[in-house]
Amino acid sequence: MIKGFVSALLLTVSIFGMHSVQAEELVFGRISDSPKDSYRELKPLLDYVVPRMKSVGVTSGRILMAKDMSQMLGFLRRGEVDWVSETTAMGTLLQVRGNAVPILLTERSGVATYKTLIFVRKDSPIMDLSQMKGRSIAFQRPSSTTSFFLPASMLLEKKYRLQNLQSPFTKVDSHEVGYIFAQSERNISTWVHKRIVDAGTFSTIGWENPNQMPPQFRKDFRVIATSAEVPRALELVSPQLSPKIRERLKEVLLNAHQDPAAAKALQSYYRTRVFKPVSPEEMRKLRAMGGRMHNVREALE
């Protein structure tokens, strides 16, 4: 039995409603602003995992959606979620703020790691981050690892104060760096190309995607800063989860890429190719990154 009684969000009843959890139930969670879409992505993997967990007492599973970081932290602290799928930035924040335990790295769409690229137009006078004072930068959205948390932390490490702009046309204070969320990579590339903002942020994956970064735009851009590599995504578990259940979950996921029965579930799960162990060195790096992500939230909230 994972938990005796847990109050949680049951998507099949109400996306944000409360429900009692059954005994011997594995609760799989994610932070999402599109719960129905996320449910479709997570449910096939959960359906694959649960039948292979009977040896440790798990006989059923359920998807739990949180609308934001605060709600997921609450679920973790109250023991209402067992296993969480997240991007690296959000996952390391859950590690630092909610004591979630990273157990596996997730290789999505054949990509195990990626970086942030901060770029400007080639005709821009900005040559590196030391020349960003009084300039504007477009991030994607507040949950993005490579298009918010990493570039924001890079700017904060340069001792810049960041100014939240009400629109891309808002005047930036001469002593700060103005930022705005463009909501999509295509908006970012367009705004930089049209000189609406001075700089933009992309992942190395998006940089090579012509739907997000049109080649006719990219030829006019110059990268001025690149982050260190970070994992594409993480699988984390609650610190309250039984060690025997944690280890069996790791075993099932680590071997899934070798099981033909898992193929459809992995494809649905963000086109995951393989799960990989977290080495002690990677764990150290994730905790350090979590501290930087926490500093970004503290500085901007």
C-alpha cells in the first residue's frame, strides 16, 4: 500500500476535482496547463508500468495534474503523488523545494541533452551578455527550461536586474534588462528578426526546427551566449515513496526500450526513446541547477 488515504486530483471525474485514492495505487503526476493533452501523453505509459509493479504491491494507477508549481509542491509535501514527469528546470525546482528524488533521465525524440542559445540580429551592436544593459530579451514561457530558466539565470549571474515588460514595445530602464514572454518560439524568432526585441532565447532543438526558426530568419542571427548542456527531462518520485516501489519503477522504465510491448507507450510519452540512470555526478549537477532555478524564481516573483 503506497498510501492509506490521499486527497488528489482525478482527471476522469474532474480535471481539478478532489477524490480519495485507493490502496496500492501508483499516482503519476505532471504540471500542465493542458491537462487533457498531458493525460493522453502520460496514460499509456502508466498503463504499461502498473501491471509490471504487482510484485511490489501496486495494482492500479492514476494520473494527477497540477495547474502550477505551487500545487505540485503541495501534492509532494502531502504525499499525494508518487511519480512526477517534468522538464529539467521544473524537475530540479521540485527537487529543491519539495524534496522530490530524480531517479531517471528521459531521452525524448532521440535527444538526451540540450542547451540554451541567446541570439541577436547579425547587425546588432550586442556582441555578448555584457552588453545587454538597457536591452530587451524574449523568453518563451515561465515553465521553459531553455527559453526562460537557463537564460534568466545566465543574466542574473551577470548581476543584471530583470524588468518584466508589459509588452515588447515597453521602454526598458537603462540600468536593467527587460524581458517578456512570447509564448512560442516562432514569436521569438519573428520579434528578434523584426527588431521588436533585441535578443531571443532558443533551445538547440528549436534552433534547428524550421517551423520554429525559419531558415531565412536564422541566417540573419548571431548567437551571443550558450548555456551548459542539461538533460532533456527527468522522472522524479516522492521522498515518501517506498524504496521497493521506487526501485521496481526504475527497473521497469530502464528496461522499457527493450520491450516491444512498450513501443506505443514510449511513442505517446513525448516520443521517448530510452530512460537512463542518474549518476552521482549528474545528481550533484541537478541539485546545483535546482539552486539556480530557485534563485530565478526568487528574483522574479
